[in-house]
Amino acid sequence: MLRPMKVEVLRELVKIPGVGPRTASDLYDLGIRSVFDLTRRAPEELFEKLCKLRGRPVDRCALYILRAARRYAEKPDTDPEKLKWWFFKD
């Protein structure tokens, strides 16, 4: 059973364009508790930490989603169409 705080955090995180329940859960596991928290963390750092946390390489698309989520956190008025993960590829 999810703790009420976790449920609220996940509910907030899935509001980020391109972030679904799985990514929101990953963000929570990485210590992200609000959209604002993303402005304080580098996507590359989060990606590396996620790989270590999972004990295996994670699909690189996760990095692109983290980059898009960070952009949204910094500029929430960004057109959602410009927050698609493929705009944040290497």
C-alpha cells in the first residue's frame, strides 16, 4: 500500500508532460518530491543514479525524459509539444 504522501507526490509528477506512472515512480525513488525538485538536479546525475539504483543499465530514453521534465520544471509554460522526449536526445 502506498503512503498518502507518496500518492500525492506521484499524482503531481505525472502532470509533467511525458511522465507516466513508471517514470514518476523512478523520480520518487530518486528522492524527487515535487516538480520544483527537478530544477535542483541534473538529468545526467539522476540517470546515473537510476542505473545504480536499478542495478542495471536503464534505457537511454529515460535520460531524455528526465531532460524534458527538467525543462518543464524550469519553464512550465513551455508548449507541451516541445517537451517530447525526442527533442532532448543527444
